Amino acid sequence: MRKIVVGYIVAIFILLLSIWLGISVGSVKVPLSTLWDTEADEMATNILWNIRMPRVLLAGLVGAALAIAGAAFQGLLKNPLADPYTLGVSSGASVGAVMTLFFNISAPILGIFTLPTFSMVGAMLSLFAVIGFAKLVDRTMKMETLILTGIIMSSFLSAVISLMIALTGEELRQIISWLMGSVSMRGWPYVKMVWPFILIGALMLWFNRRELNAMLFGEERAKYLGVNVKRSKLMLLLGGSMLTGSAVAVSGTIGFIGLVVPHMTRLLFGADHRHLLPLSFINGASLLIVCDLVARIIIAPTELPIGVITSFIGAPVFAYIFFRQRRTKGA
């Protein structure tokens, strides 16, 4: 228990440190005292409140959403390689968002929530398609089958996106910029647009944390423990898809956060989802804030897409996890 408490303290400290760095560091140094200094320089105040603060908050929300969704998918599927990116969920969310931009869809009832809503629908449809196809191929849903099915789905959906890009006109620059993955120049409207969905999705996973723990021992044993497996699985899938869809809607495709963060958190603090979910949420926020900071200062004044930084981190970790899994099975 002491280890878990220390883990929370360290995770929160790192999050606060990353927020401070994200706000202060950049082409213009903005001291944190600007937050409460009423006599601070007007330019520094404008940079902090209108550029840095919403950017840092959005990066934190997106990273937290992808990480907690990855933790839930890995626990539900009992697969350390499962995450929104490898399962094709991110690609489904991307198709939903790109279709919204391509056809200039604006639902009067949804208003500003049109983009995240269509993105979430795409994520859910993609996830159900991957799981359904994997069951048709292999009833036991082995790790390799699920990952390969996700790759197949991602490849197909990427082709759909490429087709829309090839057919587009004025929206081309907007779609390309969005697909590269970034939280730059999003502003407060994007934060206001996405936080309700991330809150609801995270709560859906949190309220099923005990059921997720029970299902680690198999669905049959979970039923004997009184878990409504069908309902819990649906809630977890819907919550994970909502988190992924809303994150992708505002930031584009950012890979590997949902793979790396929950896996490393599980190695350090165990597989109890009562702690794994919130710790993944906090650590995911910290990691993406730091990755965004690196993306905007590493070759300043030019900014790299944040997806480039996460891929440089995530690809070697993915390879390591996969290699370790194969060695364990071989032994």
C-alpha cells in the first residue's frame, strides 16, 4: 500500500512539474508568477492564458484519455499489446473526424460537439469490427490474431482516409494538419469541447474497475463472482471508444500513449485497476505534455508534430514488449 501512495505522490508531482514546464518554457519565457501577478507584462499574460494554458491542458486531457483507455483495453482483452492505436480504434476515430471535415458536417443539435461525436462513433464501430472479425478467425482471440486484425483494420481505414484526401479540395490543408497529430493553436474552445466526453468516458471505466479486476481471471469466474460480464464489457468498450474518439477529434492521430503508459504503470504498481486506471490517467497527461513541449522546442521556431515524438518513444517500447512476450511463450 505504501508503494501505491508513493506512486500517487510521484505521479502528481511529475504532472505538476510538466505543467509548469509546458507553461513556462518556449520561444518566450513566461514565469509561472504571471498566473497571479496582476501587474505582469500584457504580452506574457496573453501568451500564458490564450496560448500556453489551453495547449497544456488539452495535451494533458488527450494524453490522460488515451492512457486510461489503453489500460482498460489491455485489462479487458488480457493483452499488453492492446491499445487504441494497435486495435485500429484510433484509425476509426480518424475516419469519423475526417468525414466530418470532408463533408463539412454540422449537426444543429450537436453544435460544437459534432466533431467529437462522429469521431467517437467511428472509434466504436472500428473496435466492434476488429473484435468481431478476430472472433471469426480465432474463437480464443489470441494476441497475434487481435493485433493482426487491428493492423488490417488500420490499413483499410488509412486507405479510406487517403481516398478522401485525394478527393478533397480546400479542406486538404486542414485535414493533413489534423492527421499529423498536434495540440497547437487549438485554444479554449477545443478544451471546452472535449473535457465533458473525457470525464464521462473516464468515469465509465472507473465505475467498472472492480469488474475489470474480476475479468482478469476469466469471464466464467467473473460471472461466479457476481459480475454482469456482458454489461461490463459493453460499458468498458463504450468508455474506451468515447475517450479515444474525443481525444483523436481534437488532436489527430497520436500513437503509443495508450500502449506505453499503462504497460509501464502496470510493471511499477501492479495490475489492480483501482490504482492502474487513475495512475495511467495522471501519467498519460504528464507524458503528452512533455512530448508536446519537446515537439515545439527541439527544432524551434519550427514545431514537430507531436505524433512524431510519441512514435520515437513508443515504437521501441512496443518492440520490447512484443519480444518479451514471445520469449516468455517460447520458454
